Amino acid sequence: MIRVESVEKQFVGKNVLKNLSFSVPDGRITALLGANGAGKTTCLRIIAGLLKADSGKVSVGGLDVARYPIAVRRQLGIVGDREGLYERLTVKEYLTFFAGAQGIAGEALAQALESVRDVLELDSLWCRRTKGFSQGERMKVSLARALIHRPGHLILDEPTRGLDVLAARLLRKTLLQLRSQGTAILFSSHVMAEVAELSDSVLVMSKGAIVGNGAPEELMHLSGTDSLEESFVALAYGIKGTGHAEGALL
Amino acid sequence: MNSVKSLVWQQFFALLRKECLEVWRDRRAVFTAIITCLLLPALTIGGIVYAIKNNAEDTFRLALLSRETVPLLEQRLADARLEVEIIQEGAAKELLENGFDLVLKVDDNFNSAFRNLLIPKLYLYMDSSSEGIRGQVTYLQRHLSGFQSVVARQRLIARGVAPQVLTPWQLEVRDVSAPSKRGALLLTMMPSMLILGIFVACLGASIDSSAGERERLSLEVLLQQPLAGPQIVLAKVLAVSSIGWLSGLVGVAGLVSVLPLLPLSELGIQYSVSLVAIPMMGLLLLPLSLLVAVAQMLLALRSQSFKDAQMQLGLLQIVPLLILFGLDMSKVDLEVPFWQFVPLVGQQQWLKALLVGETLSLPLVIAGSLVTLSLVGLCILVGARALQRERLLGAT
């Protein structure tokens, strides 16, 4: 489980995260929704231990991220909003490095490589250098990197951005499979249909704070709307009804 | 405990392999390193060849412009270096333009004035903008002066006066400097060029693996891994320095293979590199390569972008060379043991000594290298701290 408790973060005197609290249970997919600049990426970076919270506590699998950042990273798989591929390495070399960085070697390494190769259908890319890969190919390799050490917790920042239909379908299939294996999954997205289809619960962030938390149906009920998108717009922007400023809900 | 150690090493080797693949597959960095290791020794050798050529005593042409025949001068002026041509009519300027290096114009009444013990005049015309003219004029003046002295002695002897009265003393110049010291004056340039070569060779790789990785957005992914900051920086430093060190080794190999073929003795240089000295030079360059790599990476990490890093480091490349040349030209006594503990200066002094066949004090070399390696260790820790800066991720 990922637990975020009363986290605050400032950048140059501006409150980016305000008293942020939520949890991501094991075996569940939690979506993090928010407008650009709402603080989603900062929140995900704090969970990954890349940024330090000014106050509050974040734990992953019961481990305090601030105290045990290295141990936490062994339990986390992260697909950021930037793929971060090494263009001079082949897919195999790239994944071998990240497996090695997670301490996987020998027979376990061979098995881990074969597993992600099969699950994410990487055969045709396996011995190619990643330079010139399409967005979908980049995302697949990036996801393979996040899954190579079979983490118990997975964080994805806008994973379907720029993906074609087949790649998006493969991603969704993989996430559902991981959920069934007990992985705690937190992902941010702007695609409401995808959030509605995949997520067990939804967190809505606005201006650094959680303004809605619950199952998609609960949020629709809370905001008095009949679609998740309407519900998000109402909660995040205080606007009820698509494209019409009919009044603030919160 | 052992399994933790083994995990740390396993992670480190995975990281080192990845960094080496990245560095050695970077065509731009490898190309720069190859060009550097070939170009810098070539420049040094070119400089030496030029110096030898300038130092060589080339022959030059003298027009002896005289209306009457002056057998005295005609017979005595010509020698191995001086081609004399007698011209009876003409303007000095035109003769200089037509291929003569110097024109010596003789007074019309030279022969009668000479016989009557008067002082006939000679006029030397030259083009001061010509290359090497000073040396030719000095040579001719010395030549004429020697001849003048012979004539004066003959006249004194003919009159029963001892010629020694014109020579109250005789100055003889004797050079007491050791051949190795004479060589060191010019060989100073070579270690500095080798050191500059390491700086240039490491440049592309160090920027690429720090500012470049940050700009390509892969640094954040790397920092998400369960790796300690010093592990990351050390692996990067080893990979980057490998390219600088190899460039240094090729530079040393190039120098020691080509220098024996050059006529260095003509410049008073005694060049002597023993077989032991060659691997020794390679070893001495290793800590220096590590220091150069880590220093460049630290600076590149502070830059805003790849281009910014390129510009800043490009300008800073020349600073160490200026320091080394400055110290060499100043009156600072670099043979004081203190300087052997100063990175760059120590290595420069050791390389210079090895090139001229001097022996090194092994304890001082080891101690000086350890100082350099300690500095590398310190920079690695500073680099590891720099990786924790939130600004590095563009977060603020």
C-alpha cells in the first residue's frame, strides 16, 4: 500500500501541495486526476523519493520514503511522463541495466527479461537501439523497465499519452493483470474513458489539494453529474455542466 | 552483510556497463577523443620541426654591388652559408626585390681608400620585413667583423706591432646546463599538451553523461532506481575518464614513437624515454583523467542545458593550460616537493621528468597521486549531493 499523509510542498514560496492525504491499496487501481499544474507530478515524485516533502509522511509497503528511499525504490515501478530511454542501448541492454540496478542477476535476470518480453510483446524491438522508436514503442519499453523487477507498487504518469489503440489496449490489459496479482497501481491521466474503465477509485486534485476521493460512481453522485468527466470538471474547476459556468460546487 | 556487498557490486557493474556503452557509442565524443589524441602530439611535433627549421643555418644570397672589382671582399665573403654575386650596376631595392636577401654596396673608391689606410665605406641594404633577416644580418656582420680583425692584425704585424694589443681579452661562452635541462625547456610543452588532450577528450562524454542525460530526461529515470548517488557518479566518472585516459595513452604512444625520429639534438634537446617510463606515464595520467572527468561533470551538472554546459566548459578548457604555462614561465621553483602534491602541476612535472630521462621520487609520486585521487573522491561526494538537488529535475 502507498500511504500519503498530510504532505505539504512549497516551490519558491508557492504552496504546490496542501495537506495532501490519500492511500493506494494493494490489488487496486487508483487514478489521479487533475488539471495541468494541479500538483500530480510533484506528488508522484515525492512518492518516488525524488523530491522531499516539506512536512507530512509518505510510505510505500510500510516503509517511510524519506528514511528508506533506496528500499522503497526496490518496491516501486515508475513510468514517468518522460520515457527516459537510452538511445544508444538496445531494448535488451536497456532492460538488462535496469534489472541489474534492481539487483537481479543470473538465471533470475534471464527469466525477468523473458517475462517482460512476452507480456509486452517486445520481440520485434528486442535487439534494436531505442533511437527513433515511436511513442507507443517508447511507452512499451518504459513499462517493461518499470515491471522488470516485479514491483509491488506501480506509479504511472499519463501512461497512455500518445499511444495508438493497440498499444493502449496492451497497457490496459497489463494493468488489469497486475491488479489481479495484487499490485497497488497509481496512475494519472487526462483520458476519462480510460479512468472510468480501469480505476477502482479516483483521486481528484486541484491546486495542490485532494478535492474528491472515491469510486467513479461515488464521485458522480457527490458532484451530482452523470459522467466521470462532468464530475471531474465540477470537482476540479467548480463548474457544473460541460462548457457552461453554472456555478461552483465546492 | 556479504549479500549486501555483492548486491552493491552487482548494481555498480550494471551501471558501469551501461555508462561505458553510452560513452563509447557516442560517435561525437569518440571522434573528438581520436582527433585530440592525434592532433595534439602532431601540433607539438609540428612546433618542434618548425623550431628546428628556424634554427637551421639556411644559405642566403648577397649581392655585392660595386662598380670596380674588389677582389679582397669577393674572395673572402663567400662561404658555405653565403652565396655572393657581384653586380656592377643596379639599385639596391630592385636587387632585394629580385631575390637577393642582402645587398652590400661598396664605395666607388674602395680599393684606393683601403690601400691608403683610409676608412672606405660599405652600405648594407636589407628588407627588415623579410623572414629571418635579423639572423642573416647578424651573420654577415660577424663574418665581416672577423675578416676586418684579420686585416687589422696583418697590418699591425707588417708594422712590427704585436696584434695582441688589439685583443685585451677574449670571451668564450661555455654552456654548463645539463642536456636534460636544455631539453626540458622545450619538452615542457609536451606534458601540457597531453594534459590538455585529456581535457578535450573527456569534454563531450562528460557533458553528454550529465547535462545531456538531464536534457534527454533519462536522469530522472536513473534517479528512480535503488542506486546510491556516489555509485551513479563513480560509474559515470569511470566511463568518461576511460575515454580521456585512452586518448592520453595514445598521445603518449604517439609522442614516444615520433620524437626519436626528430633531430632534437639540433635544438640542444636531449630526449630520453626508457621503456619503464612509458607505462609509468600511462599510470600517471589515470588519476588525472579521473579528476578531469569528475570536475567537468560537476560543472556540467550545474549548467542549465547541454549547450550551456558546452559553452561554459569549452571556455574553461584553456584555464588549466594557462595555469601550467604561467607557472612554467614564472619564477616559481616547481622543483619544490610541494608542487608534486598539486594536481595537474605534479603530473606535468612528472611527465616532463620522464620525457628527459630523469628519475622520479616514487614516494612523492604515490603521495601526489593519492592527493589527486582524494580530490576525485571528494568531487564524487559533491556530485552525489548535486544529484539530490530538486532543481536538477526542473522541479522548481
